[in-house]
Amino acid sequence: MTMRTIDLSPLYRSFIGSDHLASMIDAASRQEKQTTYPPYNIELLGEDKYRITMALAGFAKDEVLIEVQENTLKVLGNKEGDKANNEADRKFLHKGISERNFERKFQLGDNVKVLTADLQNGLLHIDLERIVPEAHKPRRIEIGSNFIGN
């Protein structure tokens, strides 16, 4: 008898700060297909702190737009301006740096807030933090106390 294992790591690549597997699977089924461009990392910086780092070679700050709506973080890159003018004049022997337009979406967990965004040396860093409301934090109940829950 063989045991089947399911690799859920692709789900964790675009879901940040959510501890509920069911909500992640539900959101993943609704989310449209995304390409792998641009490449990115997701780091856990602390217990409730995260960083998304995206490789955006050739993009300037004014060509990148970051939006948050509900629980979706959207990063858009628009390389229209000088690329269209220079592309016809350039002759590549090898073209390995992709400078195409993109849209990348990340599903954020409940109470995950975007703190900062910075573009340096071709890397876009977006720092996030999950802020747990007091009502959702665990509370210790002493035995024998008169606890009245919400």
C-alpha cells in the first residue's frame, strides 16, 4: 500500500500571514493563473513580520504600482515609455533580461498590513506585518475565576 502525499508548498508562495488552510485553498481556487514573472521571495522576518522581494531588473520607481484592496496585494509593472522607442534600435546577441509588463497578486491573510515598499538595485522590497487585534489574542483564564466570554 502506497501513501500519497500532497505538496501544498505552491499555496504558501502567494499566501502571507494566513494560518487557515481552508481559506487558503478556497482563495487559491478563485485566483486566476499567474505567470512566474517576475521572480520573487517571501521571507519570514519575525513572528508576524514578512517581506516580499521581487526582482525587477530595468524598472524605475515610476514604472511600478503597488495597490492593496481588501486582502489582495497587487504589484504592477508598466514598461511602456522608453522601452518601445529603444527596442527597435537595439540589436541583442542574447536577451536574458526580461523587461516586460507584469501584474502579480498576493493574497494577504486577515489583519496583514503593508508597512513599506522600497526599490533598490533592481529589487523591490515590500514589508508586511500581521497585526493581531486584542480580541483575537490568547488570554489565560485562571481556574476558579468567573469568566464571561463574548
